[in-house]
Amino acid sequence: MSPEEQPSRKHLRFKPDPLEYAQVSLDAESAEFSPAFVALIVEESPVSGCSLIAHEHADLNPGDRCRVKIGQLAPILAELAWKRPMESGLMRVGFQFLE
């Protein structure tokens, strides 16, 4: 797809700091943040969402609501927008922020 054909994004995305990581809690309702897994941040947008790489989780499917903690920021409610398998039991996921 040529640059002219690619859809434009609504929000600016940027690469994270090299040592920054994300934590994901599968319990969106709990007041206490309890991460189920840690992930590498591929891209993030402060207003719309983020893309992460983590070990495969069968319990996580598009439409699921989670809480995501990016680096030192407070956990934020998010919905899994997409999930793509990668090699060696890894997955790449995209979260849309809801708050």
C-alpha cells in the first residue's frame, strides 16, 4: 500500500522510551490493580491507545475490557481492539483507551 493509500490516523502515535513497559490487568472492575502479564510497548498514543507485544494469552480476546498501566502512569481502562499471533508463542495486541 502506498503512502497515499494508507488511512490517516486520528491521533499522533509515538515510540515509547526504550526501558518502558506495560502491565495489563484482566480485571477491569477491581479497585486494586493486579497485573496478569507484562508487555513491551510498540506504539502509544496518549489519547487513543497502544500496541503491545506479550506472551500469548488465551483468556484475552477482542472486545475484552482490561486495565493497562503504561510505564509510571496510572492504570487506565482499555478495550482490546485486536490480537495477532506472532512466532514463538507471542502476540501483538492493540488496546483502545476508554478513559
